[in-house]
Amino acid sequence: MTDKPFMPKATAVWLVENTKISFKQIAAFCDLHELEVKGIADGDVAKGIKAYNPILAGQLTREEIEESSKDINRPLTLNKKILDIKSEKKSNKYIPLSKRQDRPEAVLWLTKNCPQLSDGQIVKLVGSTKKTVDLIRNKRYWNSSNLSAKDPVVSNLCSQADIKQAIEKAERKAARKKKEIEKKNKKLEQSTQS
């Protein structure tokens, strides 16, 4: 069966508890074995699984259940009604004028006081973009002349612990890179000596 209900075992539990539909019909609808459905009815299978109402979920209609209850050979069919769910477009949250400088100023502060941080780390800390960080770092930001470095902790963009963790991570990365360069240099020296 290609179309099976969402949460088939929980749906089967509900159908066993709330309908007079045969185990065979429930098994076929939920894509389970008939013995598994019998086990659900006996309380041996699906212990602790909360019943999931397929009517409320829109997977079955009351009429469909009633028709199948009357005719033991009639299979249950999944209700394929298209739910009218409109995808809600994420609206841009309004940022007051007084707060619009906070991110660029925090980026400037981080580039000055924590030069070991990568652009990606700064982006994560203050919620800016890599392009903005790059422009501020290279003094090509459109509003560079009006920026004054401001601690991102004061602006409530990140915590002191976040900055500390980012710095430690950057320092570990730098140490690894330094070791790799030293290894390469040693290999070069050895190859030139021999």
C-alpha cells in the first residue's frame, strides 16, 4: 500500500478502540500485519502508544469508517483532501532606527578587539552577513565614517561566554594551522638536506 496514514500504529490503536472495523481492514489501511492489529486489540502490541484520531487529522471521514464498518470486505481509503494551509511568509521584524547601527558597530568592535575571529564566527555571534563583516573589516562599509566600535554584549547581541568560546575555537584552529606549517617546513628541510 503506497498511501498509508501518518503515525500508522497510533492510528491503528484508535481504530481498534473506537470502531467496529475488522482487524483485516485496519491492517490493510495502516500497512500493518493482521496479527499486529490483533495484538493491539489484546493489549500485547503498541503498549504506551497514544491513540491518534485519523478523523481529526483529516485522514479518514466518519462516513468512510461507517461504510467500512458495514461491509467487512470494503477497504478503508485514505482521505486525500488537500488541506488549505497557506505558507505564512516570514515577515521582516521591524528594527527601530536607534538599533540599526548595533550590528555593524558590534562587527567593528569584534574585528578590532578579537582579530583572530573568522568572518563566519562574527556572523554567528552578531547575526550579520559575511559581506557586511568583510566590508567593515576592510573599511569599505558604506557607513564606515559613522561607525563607532560597540561591545556586542552591551548591545545584547551575544553573551560574553559566546565570545570567549569563539575566541578559544579560533585559537585552537590557529594552533593546529601553525603545527601543520611547522611539519611542512620540517619535511622541506629534510628533503633539501638529503
